[in-house]
Amino acid sequence: MADNKLDSLFSRLGRFPDVEAANLQAWDATDTLLLDTARDMLAAGLLPPDGRLAIVGDRYGALTLGALALGGPNPDADGPGLVNGPVRVHQDLITGERALRNNAGKLGVDGGFEQLPLGAGLLSGATVVLLQLPRSLAELEEIADAVARHAAPDVVLLAGGRVKHMSLGMNAVLERHFSEVQPQRARQKSRILLARIPRPATGAPPFPVTEVNAELGLTVCARGAVFAGTGLDIGTRFLLDFLPQMPPARHAIDLGCGTGILAAMYARSNPGSRVTATDQSAAAVDSARATAQANSLADQITVLQDDAMASLPAAGADLILLNPPFHVGAAVHAGAGIKLIEAAGRVLAPGGELWTVFNSHLHYRPALERLIGPTREIGRNPKFTVTASTRKSAEV
């Protein structure tokens, strides 16, 4: 009956406000496997029946809402209760946080969960942690350290992922923080790593990491979940080649800021400009804020967690810098980039410019012409293209 309940629940979940498409769904087999495993271990007496549940990496709410359906304060829940008190959940992306709330409303779930940053508030006293494994080993390192550092001594961490995205490096990361790590049998191309007996935490948490980039003369700070860590990804490096050609702006925006390298470099080159660094990732926002502070640019750079600049006013920016993603989760999909380009069209003032670097094979230029305005190629190398698009006036 529980499987039917999950199937029915998952079929009603959406990804909004994230990109939605026929080949993208709001749950996967790992969500089901994690919930089934936790339920079965609880029924077998392998988990405390009155324990506290924390969830990390719940992409669109499937784990949180599934846990509540299977064992929350719900009179129809089957078997022993999986949930004792509110489910505490951490989602790095603001789109995931909003999708969970949207899906809860769609299902008529009023409360029962708390959305919290990664840290003691999320994990203190937790006896069961469900984790959708991240792709990055650095992000897993930060999560595993936090669980071992803050959760209950008898915590059981169930870390699940798609087999094709898992590596032995994940086992090694968990083994640094837990005395027992046991890979479980795969099902429907997903697998769980069970970790228990946390090792005593020594020293300060390993993140954020700080490193001086000698090439840029910039101190870069990064949390584990940030793309490229403290490094300089090759798309951003190519866009920075054209920094001297970018116009001075009263208000410039680094859209999808990551660690804030573009924001910091532009601000340093244009001390009269006000710069906003914005990203949907909490880890990126923390990193960009730390980068601005480390380079004495905090008074010039405002850092904002947002979904495609939704909270920024229309026609309020003179310049936007964009290195758009070309993946949505594990799928290659241009939809995330198109969403950001559309947002730039709203936020740019007439005559303002969007400077974009993108993998040339994605052919963003027609969308830039349509959604922003006249677009010129600034530079191209074997992999990337840099363009500048001028926002046409509302009358055009």
C-alpha cells in the first residue's frame, strides 16, 4: 500500500518554478529507494521509532512529502512512524525550496516540515538523515562533515544516488567521517550508501575554502556545492578576457554568480558601479559574499539569493554578465539558460547590455536576438562564444 501511496504522490509533483519539460520530472527512483529503505529499516527495528528525521538535497520535495505521507502525523500512515516532529530539510537551490512549498500546497499538506541551512539547526539530534547524493565530492564532504559533527551519535545516514553518477570516491569521503560505510544492493539503477558511527569532528569545518587566484590577483571563497570550487572555470576565464571592453554601468549584475568572481572583477575595474551578485544556490551566495568581503568589495557588491532575478525591478540594470548553465540536474537542457535570458530582458533598462559566454554548440544567439535585442559577437574560441546583446526599447 505504501508503494501505491508514493506512486500516487509522486505523480502529482511538479518542478515549478524550475524548468519543466517532458523529459524532466520532479522525482526519481532514488527518492523511492531512500524512503522504502528507511521504512523497511524502521519496521525491522534498525532505526529508532521516535527518532528525528533530517533530509538533505530534496530536489523538489519528493523525499519530504513522501516521508510525511509514510510516517508523519497522518492518521493514514502505514506501519511505524518515520517522522517524529517536523521534518527538517535543506535544499541548496531556492527553486527547490519553492517547489517543495508549491507541491505541499498542491497536495494539501499544511506544515510538517522546516526548511533550514546546512548546519546545527538542521542536524542537531537527527537520528536518520536521507541524502540525495550530490555530484560533487566537495559538496558531499561538506555534508558528511556536518552530519558527523552535529547529528546524534547513533545517526544513520542513507545516501542515495543513480548508479551511473556514483563513484568509489563517494565511499572514501563518507569513510573519512563515519566508521561504517556499507553499500546496499542496487535497485532500478539506484543505490544507497549506508553510513553510521560518526567519527569525532576535529578542528574547524572544512568549508568554506579560501584560495588566492594568482592569475586574477583575487581571493576566492567557495563552499562545497559551488561549481568549480575556488577555481576559475574556462567559460568565465574567456569572458574575463573582454572585461576591458565592457561598458561602465551604474548598476551591473552578475547573474548566476557562483563564487562571485565576475562580480568582483567587474567591481574592481569599475569602482563607480553598484554590482549585484545573484544566484539560486545558497552555497553560491555564501561564497560570493565571502569573496566580496575578502577583496574589500563588500560595500560595492550586494549578494542576493534569487530565482532568475525575480525580486529585482524591471529595467533597473545597465549591464548583466551571464555564464548560463547547460545542464538541468543531470540532463543537458538549454531551458535553464533561456529562463535566465528571458529574465535579463525584463531587468535590463532600454539600451542596457547583456554580455553572455556560452558553449557554442548551444546556439543561444537566436534567443538573445529575440529576447534581448541586437546581438554582436565579441569573441570566439574553439569551445565558447561571447556575445553582447543590447536591450531594445519597449516600443520596438
